[in-house]
Amino acid sequence: MKFSFRGKRISGLLVVVPANERSFLEDMKGFKVPEARSLKLKEVMGFDKRRVALPGVCVSDLAICGMQHLFKQGWLKSDEVDALLVFTQTPDYFMPSTSNIIHGRLGLKQDVLCLDSSQACAGFVIGLMHGFMLLEQESIKKVVLINGDVLSRKASPKDRSIYPLVGDAAAITILERDDQDSVIHAIAKTDGSRSEAFMIPAGGFRLPSTPETAVLENVGDNNFRAKDHVFMDGSAIFNFVQTEVPPLIQGLLAWTGDSIDSVDYFLCHQPNRFMLEKLADKMNVPYAKMPNNVVEHFGNNGSATIPTLMAFNLQKRLLQESLRVCFAGFGGGLAWAAMLLNLGRLNFNALIEYQ
Amino acid sequence: MKSVVEILKEIRPEFDFAPVDDFIAQGMLDSFDMVTLVSALDKNYGISILGTDIVPENFQNLQTIEALVNKQKAKV
């Protein structure tokens, strides 16, 4: 499905990561994997350090830390927030919504639209689309988009297919109208028939958490997890990405008349280095145009990976210049979405730690 | 240039791969090993195995892995 937005822009970005750092090699020792094997995997996949929330820390805590930083720096005034969107798969509660909790703890004005959406790794691009749509309203001049997850809290410590890979973060993106009449193009796709490839089976109303759903089960390869834990069919997700994402991006480029050469960066979701290099190979995109180091420094922090990529790799450039950028998010749902836009001369672009 | 079986031996030195029909069913290669193997094959043969070809049936035994490598070599 195609979308286009005129006269909108991303004006600022702040990423909040937990100060708590874990090491891939240390985690793998817990699985009794020979060090040589872990080192090979580290080299190929890029896994090294990841930032993980301490027990009890929720998405709202990371987001409020970031919002308070914005207010303190003078990058955003509290009465400028007209809409607060929270895209997360790990809300504080089933109800109320996390956006309302953040609104209340920050003491924002009552004239604010608060909205939560459950989106996985395509959540940044889909969140931008929602934000730009809201900016069509006369009364909404500034949208705060928060992409955050603390998925590490749902990963089984005995499941090496996911536990050593997951990171936590919250990214705050400010969207507003733009004097320049530039057009932002996006394409979004969904395949709910494959929704079980990435899920937390228990804890909702279909299968409520019970003592039974907390029991660890041997799921093969010496991995153990409970139905309360997050499950990812890594092989299915890998194949989905390699099959669906190249035509998505190629379709977007064809629509806008862009080419690989005319785009400065392809900023993709960051599951691991190997998957992104294979994606780049398939699309003939030079590796330098598709950075893949978020997982190496922060772990896979879900829908916050693309903002993390921007804040970590392009911090100064995006303050000083405008770049032609293609975002691509893909993952649970299954959902995949790409957006092509001129990005830059941001008012702020930073990464801070949550202590 | 190393052979496929030599590369496999480097990844999982504890196994004898040659006589086995299904590495996956026998638990000799998991998904992470497949990724490590693809990376090693790419480097060794100067190829880039397509992401869409990284599926368990292509890594069942020496013959299927060699067929995968040969398919990619033919494209280079």
C-alpha cells in the first residue's frame, strides 16, 4: 500500500538506552558454547555488546527520561506536544495505554492525542506514517513518536536463539510541518498469516499466564523457554526478510524515480550484520550505504534500531546537512515498510543513557 | 581452497560429517552454524550465497551444500 506526505519533516531525534551493558561472549559462556564457536558467530553476526534494562524498568521509564531531557535542553516545550504516539510490544500494562501513563507523569496539557500501537520492528516506519497523517490536522503541529521496548525482560535466559541478541531502548522522534514542499513516499505491507513466527504465546487473553505457561520447555538445540517468553522463528524471519524486503525497496525507488546511487543511506532495521549484508548483496547496495553496527553496540532493540542507527552513526551529519534516506523496517506481524525522504538539518540528534 | 567438509570440521570439530545424511536432523548444525557456514563458504569460494537459499534443506548433507556452492559459483 502506497502513502505520500507533503510538507512534513522529522525535526529531532533522541534515543535513550539503558546504561546496563551485557557482553555476548559472557552470555554465551552461560550456554556452555565453546568460545571458538561464539567468536565465529560474533564475527559473522556482529553480536558484541547490548544494552539491557534492569529488572523493573519499563518503556515509560526510558521514554520519560528522554522527554525530560528534551525539556531540560530546551529542545521541546511540554506545551508543544499535540500528539503522543507510543509504538511498543512491551507496554507497562494492558490498560491504561503507555502513552497515557507518559502523558500523566510528564504533566502534559489535556489537549493531546495519546495513542498506543503494538508494532514490532517495522514500528518506526509505520509510526512515522501515523505521525505524518496526524499532522494533516490543523490542531496538531507537533507529534512525539516514541518507539520503545524492553523485550529482554521477555527473553528466556536459557534460549540462546534470542536471549544474547536482544537490546532495550526508547527512541523519541519529533515530527512537524515543513516549509519546504518536499514529498515523503512510503510503502507498507502486512502478512498476518505468518504472525506466529514472532510472538509471545502466553500472557494475553487467548492464553493467560499461569504457573503452567511459566514452565521451561526444551525446544531443541539445548534451548529452553516457556510460553510466557518471546519466541522467534529465526529461519522463517530471515527468509521473509530476504524475500520481501528487496522488492519493497525496489518498488519504492521505482515509484519515486530514485536509484541506489541517488540515495545516500539505506537505514534498515538491525537484526544482525549477516542478514543486512545478505540484503545489501541481493540489492547491490554498497555496505557503506547500509550501516549494520547497531546490534554490535546495543543489541537488536526492536523498532528503535533505525533511530539508534541515526543517532549513533549520523549524529553530526544529520544536524548539518540534508541526506536522501531510505528507511526500511521489517519483522513481527509480519509487517514490512519502507520510506524515502530528505532527512537532515535536525534541531537535535542525540543518544543518552538511562541510569 | 578448503573443501566443504574441511570448513564444516572447523565449525563443529566434534563431528564426522562425511557419512551423515541429515546434519540438521542429527543436531550437527543449528541455525547459527548455518550462518557461520555460509559466511565461510562465501569467503572461501568468493561467492555470495543468496539469503533466500539459506534454508535447512540446502544444508542437510555434503551433497546439498556442494550443490548450493556450485549453483552460486556458476553465477560468478
